[in-house]
Amino acid sequence: MDRKYDIIIYGATGFTGSLGAKYIEKYSDELNWAIAGRNTAKLTELQSQLPSKPDIIIADANDEAALTNLTKSTKVVASYAGPFNKYSNILVKACVVSATHYVDITGEAIWVRDLIDNYHQECIEKKIKIIPACGYDSIPSDLGTYYTAKQINEPLKSIFAYHDMAGGISGGTIESAFTMRDFKSKHKMGHPFLLNPKGTYSKVQKLLSKDYFAIKKNKKLDKWIVPFVMAITNTRPVRRSAALMEAKQQSYGPDFVYNEFQMVNKFSKAVITTISLAVLGMIIVSPFRNFLRKFFPKPGTGPNEKTRNNGWYEALFVAKTTKNQEYVYRIFGKGDPGYKSTSMFLVESAISLLKNSDTGEYGVLTPATGLGDVLIARLKDQGVIFEGPINK
């Protein structure tokens, strides 16, 4: 693919996008890249902070002609421009038209379902990869499950993931949660296999894959287990990965079940976390949500550098084989998950895709099925720990 740029960072002037632009700067000697968005003044200001002075491309999210020109000039688009149901529809369409690979950080699974319906087959035919969910939603969940299954290398009954983290609240994620309420789709977010191809899950899997809302003590982990705010976002890509892996005879296991939760140390925190999640859910569906939205962090804002640097995330993957043996694997990374880690995840995903764009599967994929071992290796190089089995 002979294009002027290797990667274009779209949505580069948003809070997370600017972190991504500053992160990719360290690869400037090996990449030809550019920053893009709609605001010339903000892009110029960002460019002035970047030693390599990347090119600037002006392209509003609603300007199809400009976005088509943008996508024709690059091999990979890495988009930070959320909410994606509002700002990335035309961009993805332009990527497909231009046969350009695409990655983003969306957590909007129902929007991804529409991408699958609209573009999956065409992407296969054109040999391009559209890979959403390459931020904290849903890299740890998807790659952690893939890594665990591959390391065990036995048929699995299930993997349950347990998350913990520290960092700032993502204004972009909050905005996506509020806007998805108004997003029009024939699909339902509550379907546990929302992103699966038709006919790729059994009655047993559907029965055991419900979204849980309860507090329990996990004696094996010695943790209190509560609903995870991102579970409804992360479980759907992981289940799609499992289905796509099975289609190429690399099944995680017959009737494989995946679910995830948050883990906390104290019962009191478990209660507070669960109540807070319930209140947030009620606010999002409330007729007064537009008024209440202003009390939450706004898109384009984020935590200070100290909070970003002191943040961290951890996920434990408890796998049960068909022989009823249990193993625990772990992912751990430093850096606020919603900002510092997410900005890094997307850049490393884009580079992984750039270097392996002519191999593997094509279509609307997941991080595990589209990037897999290549991305895991790159993340390890950045200090992300993949380990196991560990004793718990």
C-alpha cells in the first residue's frame, strides 16, 4: 500500500488524543505520521508541542470529502474521536471506501454491531481491518482472555475476569454512556452476544452469560466481587473473539463462557461501588439525564499528570478447563487506564496493525483476532505484565 502516511491520529486535540500524539512522537524516526481533526488552531498548538512537527490535516467529522481524502493518504487511521456514534461514522465509511485500516478506543458496542452489519463482508473482500475497542475498553479483557486460553492450551469451560484499577474518571466514556441512550439501532445492548456472528452461541452459553448485578465473596481470590461498570462493554468483544477463533479451529473450548467483574478488598467498598453503579445507571436512563450530565466530567477534560502517572490497572483471569482444573493468569499495567494507558494502547495497536496489515484475518475484528500476539509483544515491551499461572 503506497500512501503518504503510515498512521494518522484523528481526534488529536482531544484530551486522550493529544496524549496519543505525544506518545507516538517517540516513533517518529520510523514512522511518517500526521495529526488530524477539525480545529486548525488547536492542531497548530499541538503541533508546536511535538518535536517532529507532524503534518496537520483538517477534516471535520461530517465532511465526507475531507475524510475520504484523509483516508486515501494513510495506511492506518487511529481515531480518538468519540463519542464514536456521533463523530466516527463517516470516518469509518471513508476508511472502507479507501481500503484503509482503522483502530479506535470506542466502548460503544452497539455502534460496533452496526459496523459489523455494514462493513464486515466488504472489509474481508478488500482485505482491510477495522478494529474497534483498542483502549482500556477492551484491550485488557480481550487480550487477557486470549493470552490465558493460549497459555493453558486445553479446552476451557470458562474464563471469569476480575478487574481493579486506580485513575481518573473518563469524561469521554461518560459522554459515550449518555449519548448511546439516543443512538438508533435495531440491536439491543443487553444482548450478551451482541457482537457475535449469527448462530455462534448455544443455549447453555446464553444462559450462563447474563450480566450480573450482585455482591459476592470470592474465597479463591479473597476479594469481594461486584458489578464492573465496563463489563457490558468488554464482554461483547471477548465473546466475538471466542466465536471468530472457533471459526478458524482455534476454539477456547466447547460452550465457552466469559464474564467479568470488579474486585474490591472490603465489603463496605463493595456496597458503595454497587450502589454508585446503580445510581449512574438510573441517571443515564432518566428523562433528566441531559440536565444531570453537566455534573459529570466533560469530554476533552481529564486528570492531571500526577494522577495519570500514579494510576494502574490489574485483571485476574480465572480459567476453568473441561477437566475442572483452575488456573489464574494476570495482567498488570501502570498508568491511568482511561487516559495514559488508553492513549498508549491505541498507538501500539495502530503500529501492530501497520506492521501486520497483510496477514491474518480481515473484517470488523477485535484486538485479539486482529492483533493478537503481535500486540501482546509490543505491550510487554512497554511494561505491561502478562503472567501466569499464579497462585491464588
